[in-house]
Amino acid sequence: MTDDLDPTLQALFDEAPVPEASPAFQSRVMAALNQQSRRRKLTWFALDLLAVIVIWLASEPLQEFAMAMIPWMMSSLLELGDSLWAQLLAPVNNLASVLALTVLLGRSVYRRLIRS
Amino acid sequence: MLSIYAESHELLVVGLARNGDREAFQDLVRRREAWVRSLMLRSCGDPALADDLAQQAFLQAWRKLDQLKQPKLFGAWLKRLAVNEWLQHLRKKDVPLADESWEVSPGNTTDLALVRDLESALAVLPPAPRLCVILAYQEQMSHPEIASLTGVPLGTVKSHIRRGAQTLREILAAYAIEGKRDD
């Protein structure tokens, strides 16, 4: 504290009475806290329930979508025939690998930007 | 059970509360409520609103306690939450915080019978200068700290404190003269 303060006013603040501790206020805060906790638990339960229902309803279409995407994602990007290169590059020579690598790279860049 | 907490150092009680111990948090409320309510009462001048704001600050504290990196700074952190509650309330009411051209209502200053103590004198000031004066004189915060806490520009904070303190001095001096006349 380096700022100049008026000593007379400072003395008034120092001498002014502060409210006494109030057990009623403490009880009120704890009651509100319990109510808040109950409300949060209820909200999380409702969200969990909603998530289960959504997953249950969407599971079949999602599975069908995944099954349809697999051949397309795994098809080769570059036609390398049956050469040794084709076998070596097989794990990354598809759309799924490219997407996965892009996500990893993007996440890495994002983290670096956030930390800097 | 609570007496165990009452005898413990606040640092330890904060640590326990961070781990979800409600009784420890209740003890923190017991330790700090008078201070927070006093800060809010002087800031808003309305006992019922002050208690509501103080309660909200404690509820926020309970929710965000795991974000408190240094338990030894619990007091300063709680003060920040309480002041933020008050600032949020002011923003909802569209009260300008950085307006330097404030005036004291003449009706308030001339009614010396109402200016019985520091609280009544503070009530004469508009909310933003009042908060700056309270943080400087009651909480011993520096001007940059107040600017950082309230988001009010440093120059405006200085102006609020200077003019606020001057107004308070005038009001309280006038009351002292009036009081001597009555004697």
C-alpha cells in the first residue's frame, strides 16, 4: 500500500464498527449450499439420462454410418500396387490416417498457441 | 466437531474445504462472514442486499474452491468474488463504473441528520467511487490493485478515491459542526 490516504478518514474507517458474526447468516449460507448441491446433482442426473437416451436412439444409425465409412476411409490415397513401398506406407496411405494426423497436429499447434 | 476446525489454522481449513469438507467450509463462512458482510454493506448500503451478495460470494467460493491455487490467498480470493458479485449487480442495473463526472445528490448532503456514521456518509457517494474508497481505506488496496479488481481505469480509480474522500471529509465535517451546535 503506497498510495496517500487521508489519515482522518483512515482513522474513521479503522474505528467504524463491523457487523457482528451472525449464526443465522452462517446457517442461511449452508442451507443455500445444500440446495445448490441438490440442484446440481439433479441437473447432472438429467443430463446423464438425456445422454443415455440420445446414445440409445442414435446407436443404430451411428453404427450404420461407421460401417459405411470404413471402406471409404481405408481406401488407398496413392496407388502403389504391390511394391514394398505400398506395404511400408499402408498404415498412413489412407484417409483415416490423414485425418488422424491432422487432428493430432492441430491439437499440438493449439496447445502451443495457448501456452505461449 | 466444528470446534476442531475453529482451533485449526485457516490454511488447513481451506485445504479441507477444497477437498469437499462441508464442515470445514462452514467454519470458513464463520470466520469470514462478518468481514464480507461489512464490505458488502458499506458498498451497497442495504443490509438485506449486502447479505444476499455475501451469500452469493460464499456459494461461488464453494463452487470454485478447487480453482484456488494458493490456499494462503483465500481471503484476497474471497474478496475478489464478493466485489465481483457487487460489480455484477451494478452492471445489471446499468450503473456506470468509469464515469468520472459524478455528482453527489444535494438532497443527501444537506440532510445531515441522516449522516450519523461512516455507513450513512458512504451512502451519499455513487456506487463506483464508494467502492474505490472502501477498497482503498478499508481493505488497504493500492490504486493499481483496485483498478485490476474492478476493471476501472487507473486514472478513474485515483479520481474516484480523491473526490470520494474529499466529499466524505466535507460531509463528516459538516456533521461534526452540526453536532457541536446541538450540544
